[in-house]
Amino acid sequence: MHNYNFIIFYLSCVSALIMYLGIKVANSKFKTIFGTCISNEKTSLYHEPLIRGLGILYLFALSPIIIFTEQSFSIHEIILIVFSTLLGFSDDKFGISQIKKIFLLIGIFSLIEVYFINYEDFTFSSFFLKVILYIFFTLFFNQIDGINGLAGSTFILSCFGFFLLLNDLIITVVIVSIIVVTIIYLHTNFKGNIGIQGEAGSFFMGSVVFILSQKINNSQDLIYIVMFLFPLLSDVISTTLVRLWYVKNLFLSHRNHLYQRLVNKNKSHFKTTACFATIQSLVILITIFFYNLDYSTYKLFGIITFILFFMIINFRYSFLIHKEKF
């Protein structure tokens, strides 16, 4: 057991080193392989052109630990992560419309699911729910990747939430390695002068969170996963609904999310990300408290109150933002 723990620690260090060196080498030797990120209509603060698509490095950095703990993710789960990340990288490099990305994500998921499916356990409702969850998580992390560190910090804290919910040593080892590698990326991201993870990173994060959500035994516990994300998810939901109210094109880029406006006001990505990370940390503790409560009217009332609290706050600010009063 002692040797096993040492090997896990060693491989985690190797993964972190691969990520760190990969970012350095990508920036110095292989810039032309990556896409380019330039300031546009959804950029909260102006920045010089950066390389886009560093998220592809997650696949290389985490391969040692995933290969060693081969029972952590099944082959079709690994394939889903790889192809999701590659699709994101293709978008970073060549640019793909939002509608095409959605159809491609659905196509990738459906082909992999059908190829590896156990037809004895197949139900259309289960398949449909999986598709919805997969698209939901990938697009969520894609949506919040507009300011430095926000997607990464949300991902790290969500993984920590899974660490608390899942009682599986092997999965825990992989989660810890993922967190360490993401911290290495965030160190670079906050410097703001090398590059961003792009869709490659956000699709990687979304697919990983989707797969971890499938490892929870009770499907009803998915509400707790949603609660992990709710400080930002409520912002995304309210902004989308308010844009529909004002008959805006949902597929056009914008900077109307609360987190984008806060970055613009504070002139700091780090302050805004730290603020949301602090709130999410508190939310995870509250969520675990609800999770450990026996089912009762008080538990249901508490969860509903939790959801309404964030939705009311974000609806208020979303309307103010769209009226140009915030």
C-alpha cells in the first residue's frame, strides 16, 4: 500500500510537470499549432493576442495517472473526453459556429454511446438524459470561460465536491491529480501573457464533470451537482432568460454576464474569480450539509430557498445590466 501511494504521488507530480513544461514549450516552440485569442465584443478587459487551446494539454498531462488507474474511467469515457477536447481544440484553431458545435457534441456523444452501449440496459429516457447532461456541462464551462481563472476555479471546486460525494479511492486519486494539473494551468492563466485553455479546456472540463456525475449511484443526487455550480449557473440562466425577454440573439457574443461586468468594474480577473470561488466554496459546504440531512420537508424547503436566493439576485442584476444601469 505504501508503494502504491508513492507511485500515485509520483505520477501526479509527473502530470503536473508535463502540464507546466507543455505550456512553456507550446508558447515558445509551437504557437502556430494553436489558435489565436484576440479581444472582441465579449472580452471583459482588453488583452494582447494570446495562443488559444492550451486545454489540449490536459490530455497529455493526465495520461500517466489515468493509464495507471485504468479502472477509474472506462474506455468509452476516456474516448468521450478525448474527442470532446479535440473538438474544442478544432474550434480554437479554426472557429466553429455555436450551432454546429452543439450538433457535433451531440453526434460525438451519440456515436460513442451507441458503440459501447449495453443494449440490455438501454432505455431511450436514460440516453436522452445523458445527452442533455453532457451538453449542459460542456456548454456551461464553455460559457463561463470568458474571464481568466473562472472556469478553472469552478472546475477545481466542483471536483472537490465530487471528492466529498464519491467514496471511491481510485476516483479520488484521479480527481486530486486533475485538481493539481488545473492549478498549474491557472498559475499561467492569471499571468495573462501566455495563453488560454479555450474550448479545448472547457470541453475537457465539461466532459469530465459529466462522467463524474454518472458515477454517483443515486440519480436524485444530481441536484447536488447542480448546486455546486449554482453561483455561476444562476447567472448564466438569468442572463439567457433576460436576453430572450429582450429578444436578443442567444448565439451572438456579449459581455452581459454579471461576472463579466464585475471584471470590467474591478479591472481585475483575479478579484472577480476569487470572489466567485469563495462563494462557491461556501455553497459546496451548504450542499454537503443538505446532502447529509435525512429527507424531510426542511431539507426540501432549504434547497428551494437556496435556488430562489441565487436566481432572484441574478435576475435583478441581469435586468440592470441589460438596462445599462450596472
